[in-house]
Amino acid sequence: MNSSWSTAVSATVHCLTGCAIGEVLGMVLSTWWGWGNTGSILLSVALAFFFGYLLTFSSVRRHGASPREGVRLALASDTVSITTMEIVDNLFILVVPGAMAAGLATGLFWWSLAVSLVIAFVLTVPVNRWLISRGKGHAVVHELHHR
């Protein structure tokens, strides 16, 4: 695998980690609280962005970025990637019959959530590769990570 694909895969794994934390937490909380589809999706998406940005922010801060620069880098590197993942995984969960109504103790809840994240990963890798090849997305933090 050439470096641009491996960088895209690495960036997508990083992004998926934050998205998955937010998605799972949002789905678990909204299901537990008995929220409907709209509230569940909004909470999950908000938490996915929060944790996705937080992981990048924390990482670039450890590599010497100021707080202001950390926010700028997180927004620049993750916005398109997280947006792509959120659209894909939420669309998948919406089209799986019964997934949005499934309870926390059901296999359907966990199966549909896991598969949605896998599909989002697969479809986001080429997006990240395209961004990186143009000096955008995770390319803006790549040099900072490799100091």
C-alpha cells in the first residue's frame, strides 16, 4: 500500500475512533432515555463530532500545538471525514428495519451499529485519501504527528 493510502487508512481509523465513541455513547444514551429517532441521531452526531475533534485536539496539543492552533487543526483535519462518516453510518442505521427502535439488549442494536461504522470506514478512506492528496484533511496534521 502506498503512503497516501496508508495515511488515509490511518487518518480514517483515527477519525472512526472518535466517531464510534460518540455514536455508541449517543445511541446508548438516547435509547436508554427513550428518545425518538431525531433526538437519537442529533445526539449521536453531536457526540461523534465532539469526540472526533477532541481526539485530534488532544493529539496535536501533545505534539506542541497551542490550544488555538489545536482547535484550528482539529476542525481542518476532521470536519469532512466526520461528516462523511456520520452521513453514511446514520443512513445505514435508518434503512435497517427496526434498528432505530432496537433496545440496548438486542443483537440488532449492536449489529447494525457495528456494521454502520464498518461501512462508514470503507467509504471514508477514499475521501480522506483524496483530501490528503490535495494537502487537506489529515494532511494538515500529518507533519505535526511525525516530528
